[in-house]
Amino acid sequence: MRHAEAGESRSGDPDLSPAGEKRVAALGGFLDDLLADRKVDYLYAADTRRSQQTAAPIANEFRLPINVLASSDWSGLASRIRREHRGKTVVVVGYATTLPGVINQLSGQELVIRDDEFDALYLVVMPSPGETRLFRLRYGPQNGLGKVSR
């Protein structure tokens, strides 16, 4: 999933804006309701405030550490997920520029995340055996919790 809306910053690493904070406030509970086994096993986030602040409600809900990804870690993330987390529920919080590559490597589907798209959560289901499927879900106050699109 992409980080929520960022605020203004002179440092280049902004915190979430009030709209972003509002969006992620119910994120942990949303995922808890969404997932049949009510469990997230691993949580990754980019090494910026806005990504880690987006991941924080998930970390709190599922009592997980946030595994911080440096910019150099993104190219190997899909392989790491396949190798180390097969059969697990993994949440990744990143950017419109980093997530499409990871999603493509996991699902085989091309994806573009718009600059104004802060409400999408991408779900990659990799059954064994079976065909990998990609779903896009919407969350947060603007589009309503739980709206599902494909």
C-alpha cells in the first residue's frame, strides 16, 4: 500500500498531513476485519516518516515491529517475500514509484499508481498451487472503508 497523504516539509521527509492521519486512523482495524485469519505476519515500510506513520496503526493493531526498507532494499523485496514469507500475510508500505515494481514481480501484472492515489491497498494472493491474483481495495474517509474494486 502507498503511504497516506503527506504534509508540507522543508526537510524533504514530511510527516503525514491531517488528512493522512485521518485516513490511517482506522487502518489497523480495517485490515483486522478484512483478513479471514485476522493476522498480519510481517510489516515493511519505506525509510520515511510518512511511510512509517502509515504503517504504525498496523504495527499497533497486530503487535508487530516495522521492518524499515532502505531505498536499496526495494529491488530484492519481492524475492525476499517469496523466499522468507511464503504462506504468510505481509504488508508493505511504500511509494507510487516503488510499489508497482514489487507488485509486478509478485503478481506478473503491470500497475501504475497515480500521484493523487492515497486510498488504495493492493492485495496480491499467491495460492499454491494456483494463479496469482491482484485486487485493489480502497480505504479511508474519502472513498469509504471496504470498497473493493478489481
